[in-house]
Amino acid sequence: MDISKRQNTLLDFIIREYVKTAKPISSVLVCKKSKLKVSPATIRSEMNRLEENGFLEQRHTSGGRVPTDKAYRYYVNQLLSHPEQLDIDKKDKKGISQALSKAGTDNRAINKAIALVLSEYSGTLVITGVAQDAEFFKQGLVKLSKMPEFREVDDLFNLASFFEGFDLMFQLVEREFLRILGAPDGIPIQILIGHENPFHEIKGETIMCTKYLLPGDVIGSLTLIGPKRMNYEKNLALIKFTTDQLKKINNKQV
């Protein structure tokens, strides 16, 4: 559903702040830190409307609000509608470029480099491989387990249980999600947020899947898994820059 320009600005602030802090956002904080030039009463009223329409939820009566799956979906769709605005800092660009340059034209080395560097910069779990191949590179599970979302024993247990069946999971990801992306073009990407993903153990997480072209017209696949509270803008930009660099490598081989 459509939301007002002010509600859009408010929701954008709440999501970005929650991504940074992992703490529920109060109307007091919004008044202090956001660029909205309205009264505290108006902020409270707009937050109530966003909650009524399913974009925010209040987990504790006395606490602030957090974004819902619906809010993240709205936010991600906004980001994807302007892919030209997705960018990363020079340090990350340099790191990705150097990692790919060092890997050369060896597909195995390229996939390994992508998993290592993207996991480092995104703070998420990154899995790379060649479509229909049994060999995968997994990087970042330890980082993922240290995030606030996994401090509860049950959540960490679910995460560990999920990856015990990793090979079967990845086959399902490849069959159900990567398949519908078709051939690599631009940044075709499937994003499954929270309840949208089919894996019961990680309903609180987000999965990003994409394909890219490797030397020799081989199709590579990338799966990024992190909390719903991930930095979507940065992670999408990391994927975009990496796939763009791979295109340049392939063009040199022609």
C-alpha cells in the first residue's frame, strides 16, 4: 500500500537506525535525531499509523517500535527501484577489485574470493559456487552467530540445525530461487525477507540470491544470509559492484 511522503521518511529513518543499533526505536529518539521538522505528537501519531498498517510492531508495551517484514519489503523495493544510487565506499571497492584481480580467471579462486570479501564487508554469511556443482564456499557463520539476533540459545540452535542440512538447503535455494532469475543480466536478485523464505529454522533472517557470469561462460551463484536487520543498501551495493567487476573481467576475455 502507498504511504505518505512523511511516513516514508519516518520509516526510512526507523529502519536505518534499527539496522545500526538493534534497539527498538522510540518517538523520543525520532524527534531528537531525524530530520522531520514536526511536533512529538505528530511523530507519535505517524508511528501509530505505520503500526496500524503493519509496518511497525511494538514488542513490549513500554518499549519502542521495530520494523516488520512488510516494512523491510517496502524499503528493499524502494532501493531496487533506483539501482543507480547503490554504491559502496572506495575502500570496499578497492578490496573487492584486488581480491578478484588476485583470483585471476580461475573460477574456483574467484568464487572463494567473493565469499571471503563479501562476508567480511557485509558481516553476513556468504555462500558461493558454480550452478549445478557440488562445491561451495561458505564464509561468515561465526560472524552471524555473534549478532544480537542469535544471542538467545534457541535462535543459535536453530541456526546450527539449519546448517547441518546445508547441502540440501542450498540445492533447494538453487532450484527454487536461482532458477527463476534466468541468465545473469544487471543485478537479477531474489530477496526473501523473514516469513517469505521457506526455511523454518531461519524465518527471522533474510536470504539474497543472485547469479553471475564467470570466465568460460560458467554460471556462478551467490547466496547471502543475514538477519532481517541487515544493511540492505550496503549489501545490495556490494553485490552490484562485484557483479559489475566480474562483467569487466569477462569482457577482457572476449
